[in-house]
Amino acid sequence: MTPETVMSLAYQGMVITLLLAAPLLLTALAIGLLVSLFQAATQINEMTLSFIPKILGVFATLVLMGPWLLQLITDFTRDLIQNLPQMLF
């Protein structure tokens, strides 16, 4: 296995990781920002207020984008396993 192959696999793995994590993290970030704006506008300083909307938002994102995320990781894993013999020799 050449260093270029290793670097290519590492790069692909990082891209897949970002694509898998980005929708969930961006959803939590957006909901947290909206809840913070609501708390600032109403002067409600409850720290636990943002947890339930974030959990529901991340769950909804998983339900909506789950098939795409699963297909993405499945394709990457399938390609990795199929190309494994070629990478070893």
C-alpha cells in the first residue's frame, strides 16, 4: 500500500465523516441559536430550555436525512471492502 493510497483513504474518510456529521451539527447549531435569541428577547435564563428543541431537531434531521446518510456510509464501506485486495498488492 503506497502512501498516496493511505492519504487518499484518509481524505475520503474525513470527507465522509464531515458529510455524516454536518447535517446533525448544523441543525443543533441553528436551533441553539434560535433558542438563544428567544431567551435573550424574553429574558428567560433557563439553561435547560434548549435541550428538548435540539433533541427533537436532531431526531427530525435523522429521520429525514437518515436514508441518505446510511447510503453514504454504506457506499463508502462497500467500495473500501471491494478495493481491499487491490490495496494490499
